[in-house]
Amino acid sequence: VTAYENNSFGFNYSHGQYGGNWTGYTRDGSTTNKVDLGVAVATGTVYLLRVELDKSNTEARFYINDVYVGRSASNLPTSAAKKFSVGILKGVGTTSRTVQVTGLNIQAVLP
């Protein structure tokens, strides 16, 4: 999968990765760390997705529907201009799929 932007973190889904579970990721430069979050994606289901990047930039914590489901402590974005994303990465077939993001809240914790 090559759809990850440099210095980014977030969620994605691919039916061919981790048994169709949500995947958390962190990426610094050209190296991506992916985490199987253990929650299968179901059609027509609304998910509340949250990722927290700790103040010291040493860990990203992933939550689905306000339940902690995993973490990444490697390949965290080091750039001051970090990016967040959520999406479907299509690997096979031609049927289009949609992700609808209804809100995004980014909060900075300053030293």
C-alpha cells in the first residue's frame, strides 16, 4: 500500500489486510508502521475513530467507539507539520467504496 503520506498517522481499512480489521498507522518519512486494531469493518456501521499522539511524541494510541484498541510506538511523524487521515485502500475489484467523515477535531497540547 502506497497511499500513506509522509509524517502522518491515522486509520485505514483494506479487506486483504489483517482479516478486514481496522488498521492504525504511523509514518515518518517513507517508513510506515501498521497495527491490527482487531475490529472488523462492517458495512453500514458508523464508527467513532480517535487517535491520540502523546505530548512527547513517543506513542500513538488508537480508539474505536471510545475503546482503546492498540498503539504504535515506532515511525511516529517527527515533522512539525503532521497529517491525519482515514480511508479505504482498495486492493481488488472495481466497485467503488465511500468513507464519510462527519467531523474532525484536532487539539494541540502545548508544553
